[in-house]
Amino acid sequence: MTIKKEEVVSLGIVLKTHPYKESDSLVTVYFKDYGKMTLIARGVKKLKSKNASACQSLTLSEFTFIPRNGLSTMIKASSVDFYRYIKENLELEAYASYFMEFVLKNEEDNQPDLEIFDTLKKSLDALNHGYPYPLVYLLYNAFILKRCGMTLQVDGCVRCLRQDHIAGISLEDGGFVCHDCLSLHDKQLDKVTLKAFRHINKLTIDSIDQLKVPDESIDLLMEIMDYYVDEMTGILFKTKKMIQSLSKI
């Protein structure tokens, strides 16, 4: 992407902030129009800074800046959504941080992708509007696998391709297995859980209202999707430790 050098305005989600010099910060943002960029926010650490709140991590803001390859210069910023409900709940904030960490680690600078921006924003919106965090997490993990080219086979048996008599999931092969192909190393699951697993890997965050996962299946499905993400993407998520520690409380 060619970076223009005139002043521009764009909506973005603040992924991370880092101290820079005495009163400045480096603000990493995923922009709707420009992708992931890091801005120098001068004077943002001063008490009277009008830009400080808009530059906080986990904030949807409108930025005026001069885009450059490398560090860009922020002119001003105004917040659009603080995601206050998320920030008031440590568990929700941990999941939101996980969503943002994927974008931080997987996306290249200056490569805009509307699917990334929309999925991240809609996932944060869903958490902020009170949707059950396990459902948002499951859908986002399915999105991570697809973005990494690791779509799971949920239309038939991953080994013989037959579409009937599905009996379980293969962690090793990445998808459904039928009764005849089921081995001791596979996870045999009931029909309700298998149907929920298929929906997780077929639906998007836009269709979260259609996702029905039995309460008794949620923990198992989260464990399975976690395994796939860990084993298939090669991404080491620091936020996973926080999520796991909070789930034990």
C-alpha cells in the first residue's frame, strides 16, 4: 500500500499504547482505511491533553494523522466508544485483549483489511452489549483459524468425506469424523454438541444470535477450539494465561 503524506482522518481501534519520551506515547491502531499503524502521540501523557482518553488501549477513536511508512504523526484524536462495560469487567477485558492481540501479532503494518476491522469491532461490540463471552470467543477463534488458512472440516468426515453418521471430532486432522473412522484418539461427542461445533465454524460474529450452544457443552468446545488455535496457528498468546487464570477463580 502506498502511504500518502497529507493529513487524513480515519476510524480506528487502539490495540496498544507504549510510553515514548517524557510526555509522548506510541499508539498502535488498527484503522478501517489504513490497517495497522503506529502513531506518535505527542504530549498525550500531559494532564491537560485533550487526546489522552482517545489514545487509551481498547478504545474506538477517530484520528487525524499524517500517515507514513514506519511511525506516523498524530494530529488529534477523539473517542467514539470507550467500551466502558468491557473495561469494568476484568474477565471481559481479558477476552477483548485476546481479540486485539491476534490483530497485533498476525497482521502486517499498512495492509488494510475490512474483514479484520469489522470482525474485531463487532466482537468488541458484542462483548460490550452483553452477549455471553464464551459465544463471542468461540466465533472469534473460528475466525482466527480461517484467517490463518486452517478452516476446520465440518461438512463431513475429515477422513472419508461421508456426511452421515458423524460421531466425533479429530483434534489431529481438524474436523468431523464419522462412526467408521472414529479412533481412540478422537473425541466422541453427542449430536447436540457436534451441531453446535458446526455452527461455530460456519457462522460469523454477525450471526451470533443464531448460535445455540448448550451450557453443558461450552467448556468442552472452548477447550477444543483453544487446542486448534494453539496447535494450528503457531501464535503464542500472552492473554491466554490471563483468561485461563480467571476461569479458575
